[in-house]
Amino acid sequence: MLKITFLGTAGSLPTPYRNPPSILIKKDSELLMFDCGEGAQQQMMRARTGMMSLSSIFITHFHADHVLGIPGLLQTMSFQGRTEPLYIYGPEKIDVFIQILTALGYCQLGYEIKTVELKPGDIIEKNGYHIKALKTEHGVKSIGYSLVENKRPGKFDRDKAVSLGVPPGPLFSKLQKGNPVEVDGRTVHPEEVVGEPRPGRTVVYSGDTRPCEDVFNASLEADVLIHDGSLDDSQSEWAAESMHSTASEAAELAKKAGVIKLVLTHISSRYTEDESPLLNDANEIFENVVIADDLMEINIPYKK
Amino acid sequence: MLKITFLGTAGSLPTPYRNPPSILIKKDSELLMFDCGEGAQQQMMRARTGMMSLSSIFITHFHADHVLGIPGLLQTMSFQGRTEPLYIYGPEKIDVFIQILTALGYCQLGYEIKTVELKPGDIIEKNGYHIKALKTEHGVKSIGYSLVENKRPGKFDRDKAVSLGVPPGPLFSKLQKGNPVEVDGRTVHPEEVVGEPRPGRTVVYSGDTRPCEDVFNASLEADVLIHDGSLDDSQSEWAAESMHSTASEAAELAKKAGVIKLVLTHISSRYTEDESPLLNDANEIFENVVIADDLMEINIPYKK
């Protein structure tokens, strides 16, 4: 399973319908959180994601709207009896930042917080995938993230295996796992019946940023790119000044990188009533784009 | 106007439907906030209360669920162009606490925060009312608050004024304001036509506490008592241990104090599905009780 749940999709100011930024990715049985805006814990409750399988929080930068949900979430997990350590990754000084945050609620946590400082290019190896820190451009210490699954085994050619005399059953499994098998005194090699390894899935989250090279490179043929799409074309100067991206700029990058699906988030509160300027701008450049909504879920299939 | 809006009514753990504790009181054109749990700013947006007339935040104690909404709210008001200073009242060390909170979001506020440390018995005099800090019992430095309006002028006896020869018009107004008037060479004194001063309205907020003397005394004939009613009778031992109150205990206090309306809040997350144990327990003792819900509003009329 690879499922994205948008907990908060607002820009710097929340609205009645958009919480501050936070994204949850369910990778098999593990929950990973990217940014943790105010109210993230309550959004997890609303989305019924559970909290106990949350292994890590990845922070893009320390602006208030991206981090103020951390202390409440930490405390609630402690109240609920968490004992597993929690990893919190982020840019330089993440350790100091979390020390201040956790000092706030006069709260004794029943589990350990392990902070890990990341710089662009750092890779966190996980079981069957990795997460990479990307250089972004937001005027403060900031990073984006890509989640990249390992390649998965090639397609098994069942008909060919049978034609080579391999009986369906345990020998199929052995071949699929890359081992040769003996049939009627002859050796069948896995490369005869198993195709090329197939790509895993890739999700990229830009955080708050101007369009930038590292996010572009990570997004080449990505399955989903979640990109800052704060503003419409009429606000392009302000987007540059405030170090955000317009919907068009995100769409340009997605198109050039050949991503499958673009999701715009960090939506400015000026679009509470009508988001169509953003969608229209992006759609003129790139077709498969959606504007994230709070509690929206996206299941990512394998490429065909 | 004296209107209460419940922004958050949860106990230590929020639920999908209850935000952490925060209460807003609109006193004429001024907004006063009591506690500021995570998400308070967004609840203000949902309740359409505005933020610019918020003059003061009154904190009962520093447990995380009562304060984590402060930094986000402060930042949002700054983004919205606030320049008026904001007063934040609370127990001992409120100044240190707010310094840490405001350091978090790397945020430059465009207005001044004035912190004021209160101890039980302290009174803040306002225009036409005062707010008093109450001693509460929650196992940490904590205070409750009462908002007490000044007495208002007595009832004007229009018929009697006419019978004394006073013509309707400016002289009525002069008498109502407490000044004598001359009519046909005779002096009519205000006490002849204006009744005894009538009581203003009183609202008491206990914060988190065991039932206690200072809240009881402040609640004598209060119009509204907002009291910790975290737990039902079956949890009375845990209420005592965790320094909260049961619904019954709050109802007993309300009854003895002769309050008009009791509102239970800080509702434990165990009652997400069914709050009836709380309401039933309280109703056996006291009739006019409601369980606060998020975004519930209560307009407080003058006593007849």
C-alpha cells in the first residue's frame, strides 16, 4: 500500500476548511508524516488513520504553519500509551527546535524522540524504499522529500514456464525469487521466465519553495508530485517575493519532469471561495492535476 | 452584549468533534478569550467571530491542551495586520511561557504582547466590568476567572415621572442619569422615579479543577457557570486523582451557589459517542445544565 492522506492543505493562514500543512503517507503498515501544522492530530482522528504506527515526522522548514501541531500530537500519543521511539527529521537545528517545542506543554513523554538533522542529498534507507532530502528554495533552511520504492521483481511469464516443463506450484515461486530450478534433468534459469525488474513508486513533496532543480530531478517520471501551488498567475510577483510557487510554475515543472499526477497544495487563503484560478492556470499546461483538499486520499497504483 | 462562544470543549485529548479547550466571550464590542487550545484560531474562523477585537487572552494553567493554540493565533493576527497590543493574563511565569511560545514559529509579530501575571484575588478593572482571578485546585499553578459587570441603573418609572409633571423628552434622560430636574418650580429627584440599581451579569469559568471554594464564592447567583465536568459518577475516583470534577460535583456546586445556568465543559474523550452519563448525573442534582459543544453560543440576558 502507498496512500497519501492530506491532513492540512492551507497556506500560511488556515481557513475554516483548510488546516495548516500536513501530509500523511501510509507505506504498507507504517505511517510517515510530512510537516505537522496546528491541528494535525485532530485531522488524523477525523481521517481515522490511527497514530500508533506513525514512525517518523519529516519537517520541511520551521515556519509556524508547518510545525505547530507537533507538541499536541506528541502529547496525545503519550497519553495513548505510546512507548515506541518517534523519529523527527528536519533541517539544521531540528534538535534544538524540538527541545523547545516539547518543553512547552510541561509534558512528560512516555517514549523517546529521536531527532535527525538532514541536509540536501541525505538519504534515509528504509525497508524496501528510501527517503531523500531535497534542496529547496524558500529563503530559510528548508528541504523537500522524495519517497522512492526499490525496484520490484519483473513480471513472471507463466505460459513460458509451463512450456519449459515447469509445473505450477513451489517451483514457480522459486523462479520468481530469482533461483534456478531443475526440470527433467534440465536447468531452467529465472531470466528465461522473469522479466526485467519493474520500477517502484515515487512520491515527491516539495514543501514551500520556488520551482527548483532538486525537486525537478527527484520528480522525473514520479508517480505523484505534491508541489507548492500557493498562488495563481496574477500573483506571480508575490509568489517570487514570498518564495512560493504559482500553480502554473508547478505544472511546468511537472510536465517537464514527466510526472504522472501533480497535486497542488499550500493553497493561499485568498482562494477559499473559488479555487478555479489555480486549477485553470495549471490545466493549461498539464492535464493530470488536482488541488488538494483536507482529508483527500490518494492511493498510488503501480505503473502498468 | 454578553455572548459566550465555545471554541473547544474537549478534555486533554481532542476528538473529531471537540477541539482542545478555548472559550470566547464577546462583551459589547470586545472579545475576551479564556484558554487557547490547539486550533482556536481556526475555530474563530468557523464561528466568524473575527480576531481584531480580541483584547485579551486569559490562561487558566499551562497544560498543553489549554495553550497550544496561542502561537498560531498570534501569528495569524500579525499576518492580518494587527497593530494593537494584546494582553495575555495567566498564572505565575506567564511571561516566560509566552516568550518560549512566541520564539517557536520564527515569527516577527507586528504588535506588542503584554503579559500580566495574576494570583488568586487579583482584579482587572475594565470599562463597566471587572475580571477576577480565582483560586482553583488542579495540582499545578492554576486560576479560574469570573467576569462581573458593574450594577446598571435602576428601572425608570415613566408613569410616575409623568404624574410628577415631567414631560417625556430630555428631562427623562437627565433623571435616568441620576440628575434632579426642575418642573414648574418644583424639583424632581431621580430617586423618586428611578428604582434601585440592578445587578449586572456574572460569568464564571472554573478552568480545570476539583470543586473549590473560590469558584463557589464567585458563582453565588451567577448567570452562567462554566465548570469542569470531565467525568461521570463512575469515574469519581479518577476525577479526584486527576484533579478534575465530575458532572455531579459541578452540579452540586452550581445548585448550592444558586447559579442560573451551568455549562459543563472539558468533556473527556471517552464520551465521544454518548454524553448522556454526564447529563443524567448532573440533571439529577440541577436542572438548568447543558454540555458545551464546539461552536455553541450562549447569549446571556439580564436578570428580570
